[in-house]
Amino acid sequence: MRYINELREGDRINAIYLCKQKTSAVTKNGKPYENVTIQDKTGSLDGKIWDPNSQGIDDFDVLDYIEIMGDVTSFAGALQISIKRLRKASKGEYDPADYLPVSGNSAADMYAELLQFVDSVGNPFLHALLTNQFTDDGAFREKFCSHSAAKSVHHSFVGGLLEHTLSVTRLCDYMAKTYPVLKRDLLISAALLHDIGKVDELSEFPLNDYTDIGQLVGHIVLGAQMVRDLTKEIPDFPEVLRNELMHCILAHHGELEYGSPKKPALAEAVALNLADNLDARMETLTEVFTSDKSKKDWIGYNRLFESNLRKTGEV
């Protein structure tokens, strides 16, 4: 099998991939074509079928495994494939495990570390909340460990939500030890809970796309609602603490234009926003450099960083 992260501009490929997305479109000249996103465990790639009515293009749908023949090209600094021939693959021709991107870290090890952070929270109300969610709720645990942290951009793989949450919590733990102004129990709790709404915002793999409620409400509000409901199940949970925890979740994207219903007003909310943004951007940068297999120092302009990125030289 030819994995997506091995593809280079100019390659001719003939291989089976998972069809993650499929949409019809029309060129400026009124000619119909189809946008296709293919996926394997190493990533995804956009493709174009410029002549969808060709005899070489069989009928297929989203989540079908498709054998494609085409050429890898570059457009606006990103690789894509011009698909010449396509057929729907049959069972037995592929192994589904080859088509789901998975975290390189052990889910069991990551979750064990996450539970250590749960145990480190001393506030009895927050500890009860975290224990109920991460230890006692088996259904939530299963979804949390298998979900991605995003549809694309960063941590968009099985285990990505767990990996991102753990990384953010580690950063918050460091900040709590460094800056006495921060209340560690609140900050660690907010870090562990800040993205729990994503288990409902995004569908499970292999689709990994926005759900209806994810489109209409979004993970930030969903997460705050989940926390509110969970705290109401704990007798005498302090109202002030509930509001502070919900605020951290509602403000963790930092800016209104980035989707936060509120801007950070608490020190812990500021710290959580910084940790969340740092991990997301560094993972994005890591994935950009990892996916680039060229031997060039400069890998080109990246729209997410709005910069022409360069690999660091060897010392």
C-alpha cells in the first residue's frame, strides 16, 4: 500500500483509500466535477475528479473504500490528486486498520497519567466531579479515548482528544507550580474538562465530521452544559465554583472571533487558553514538518501560521 504521507508531487498512484468526503461542484466554465477527500492512517488528501461521467469512474459514496488511479499535483502549496480512474473496492481487498489515523502514544498509558491528575485534585467537589466523569463513566471513557480533538488541523486522529487533553493538563500543571496566582485544583479540573464537548461535536471514526449538534451548538457550549449538569448531581456543589469552572471552559479559545462565548476573566481561564493554544499550534507545526518529506530547508507558505516555514538546521 502507498500511504498518503509518502506521496510526492509528480507521483502516479494506483491504490485503495477510504473516501472521507465527496462533494459535487462546477467550474467557472460550468463544467461539473467532484471534490473527494481520501484518507488512510497517515493522513488525508484532497482529490479532484474532473470528468465524473467518464466510463473509468464507478459509482461510490462517502465511507466507501475506493481504488483510485491518478496523478499527485500541487495547488496553492498543498498536494492533491487528479483522479483519472476510480472503482469501489470489495471486502477482502483492504484492511480497515490501515485507514484510521491513530495516536503514536499508548491510550492506556495516557489515560493512566490522566487519572493521576484526577487523583491530584484535592478539592472534594472537583475531585468528585472528575472521578464521576473519568473513572466511573465507562461509556464516556470509551468515546473520549477514541475521539479526535478536531476534524482537521491538529490531533485529528484516534486518541487525539485524549492526547491533546493530557498535553494541555501538563502545561497547566507547570503553570500552576510557576505562578502562585493560579488555583491549581480549578485549573487542572478545567484543563481535563475543557474539550469534553467534542465527544458530541464530532462523530466517531472513520467519518470524524461535525455532528448536527456540533454544527448548531459547538463543543465549547456543549462542554459547559455537560459540566453544569454533572455538578448538579453532586450534593452541595458550590455555585461560585461551578460558575468559575464553566467560565474557564467557555473562555478557553480566548477570543470571541475564535469561538469563545466569553473572553477570559479569571487567571485560570487565561492560563487554560494559553495552554490550549500552545498545544494546538505546536501539534499543528509538528504535523506540518512530519508530513513534509522533501529535503528542502524551506517547506513553503503555511496559511495557518501565515508564514513561510523553515526546518531548523542541525547544530
